[in-house]
Amino acid sequence: MKFEELEISKEIVEKTIEQGFDKLTLIQERCIPEIIKGRDVVGQAETGSGKTVAFCLPILEKIQKRGGLQAVVLTPTRELCIQVTDVFKTFGKILNIKTTSIYGGVGIEPQIKRIKTSEIVVGTPGRMLDHLRRKTIDFRNVRFLIIDETDKMLEMGFIDDVEKIIKYTPINRQTLMFSATIMDSIHRLMNRHLKTPVIIKTKSQVDKSKLHQIYYDIYKKNDKFSLLVHLLKNDTSGLAIVFCATRKESDIVARNLRKNGIHALAIHGGMSQNKRTQSLDAIKNEITEVLVATDVAARGLDIKNVSHIYNYDVPKTSIEYIHRIGRTARAGENGAAITLLTAPDHDNFRRVQSNEELNIEEAKIPDFEKVNFYRNVKRRKKPYYARHHQNNIYR
């Protein structure tokens, strides 16, 4: 199905063509007509399925220009907030509909000014509640509420904030929820806040025939990093994402990779928004080819052309494993998902392998050079004379 066949404005259709869209994805084809009809919709779709466009286009079609704030989109992370805002801005510009993003970690005053002139606001739950309590945002004319990455929202502990935000919205709104999985907690949220929703499910966008899944069972724990360096230098072409379990581990691994001549950047929730944005921009602009991340990068972020996924730390469940590997083998391209195991990882890996749909083969460990791995890398102090020169002692 093509965008020209939808009941949307000519300007939006022309913009989709300009952006390089050809045919609708399955989630777009099934969701857009229902949203245009005014139905509440729950869409189950993975990252990369085109779900943002699936709710962006019909919402823009129904927004009244200069009619005040009419649509609110909730996202679990700042990166996704910015990404969704960019999509609304891209298509809304031709209709003169303004969208702004609100999230923590940056000044609130500029956000307050932009909200006053926007028809659509995209935000994270914490900052959205902050504005509501300050009365710097008015939901009285809100007609559309979209909760994006709902399962991630609940997983991150935002359920109470989401419930509070919903109470501020008018009862006669249209509500849309999008999630990679629909678990019991999401069903409860649906039953409380949606009116006879249409539930739309789509299959994974990952082409399993083009995704090679392997694991290495490493005897010595200290060899895991050395093997990663070997694989990144010798067996990796294109963009790679290395997943770690914690923020601290992501920083340590990225720093050690750089020490071994691999241009790697970290991204996780503990970084400032400016640094997180810099890491994403470096990836998108092909300045760096290795992103070391916590699972925040597995969901929602628009990172294209990923050829390799490395599970440096094994995820705890098969669902999280699937979210990670869903980054590669897209759009007809080949991809590889490599898991590095040592003894502490075996319990998690058994849980991942319990999913019979996954086919992860053991690979023979290649010969590799042992490299140093530093957990505590202290910054070198400036020489005594340099430090005191700054204080004018030698002037």
C-alpha cells in the first residue's frame, strides 16, 4: 500500500515521497486508517518498524493550526523524545504545525516559552509532570494522547507518573499506545484508560535468514575484552553496537576500546543530554563506528545500518536479547549478533536460549592477542609546574 492511497493531505503525501518513503510498513498500513477514524489504538511493533510515522501522520492530519496544545506524546527516554519530535517537525513544517520537546537535564524556561506556541508536545514523564505541577502547560484542549514504548515506560518505573499525567487529560481524548510487547500490566493500563481499542500486532522486522547469531564460550573472564577487540578489528565491517549491563561498564569498555585504537563512544542514562546527543550524532554522521551502550539504545532510537551487535554482557531475558539484536539485519542487509560468554553469564544465557525461536550457534574461538583491560583509569595530573603556572606562581 502506498501513502497516496491514504486519506491524508496532499502536502503530507508529497513530504513522504521527499523523505524517501515508498510503501507503508505493516504497522503504518494497519494503524493509520484506524487513527484517522478516531479509534483508540494499541500497536505492538518493534523498533525500526515505522511506528512513529504510523501515529505522526494521522495526528498531524487532525490537528487544528494555531488551536493551542492538542496532542501530547509520552516517551521513556530523552533520545526517543528528541527523535519523535524531529519526525513531527519534519512533516508538520509544511502544515505550519509546531512541535516542541520537553525533558530533564536542560533548562526549563526555554521549554515554557515554546509550549505556548506549540500544537504538539513530546516529553518524558518526569519533566511533563514538572510542567503540569508548575502550571506551565495546559491540557484542557488536548485531544490526542500517545504513549510510546509503553512496555519500556513501565519497565523503567514510570507507571505512576503516566497514570498521574493521564488524569490531567480530558476524558474524551483519543488515546494511542505503542509497545514492543503487550504484557499484563499493559492490558491493565489499556482497560483503565482506553475505549474499546483496536489492537494491532505486527511481526519482527528482522530478517532471520540474514541474521547470523553466534556465541563464544570463553574460559577465562579476563579474555572477554581481548576477544572483543579482536572481533571489532578483524571481523566487523560497518557500525557495531556493544551492549553492557551497567552505565559504569559501558564507560569502562568504551574507554578501553579507545586505548586499543578503536574509536568507540558510550551512551547511557547517566550521561548529560549534551554528551548523549554527541554520541548519537557521531554515529549518524559516521564519525565513529562503535557505540557502547546500555539497553537504552536497544529501544526507540533510530540507529540505521547496524551490521554487528555484540552482547558483552548477556541480557537477563530472551525479550531483551531480541530487542538488542533487532538493531541489525534490516532492509535486506546482512547482520550478525555475537554473544561473549564467561562463567558469570551462563545463567542469563540459559534463559535467553529457552526461547525456541532463537537459533544461536556456538562458534570456535579464534586466536587473538591478549590486551590489557583497565577498570580504574586515573587521569594523569598535569606536571607541578604547569598546575602552578595557571595560578600565576611563575609569572
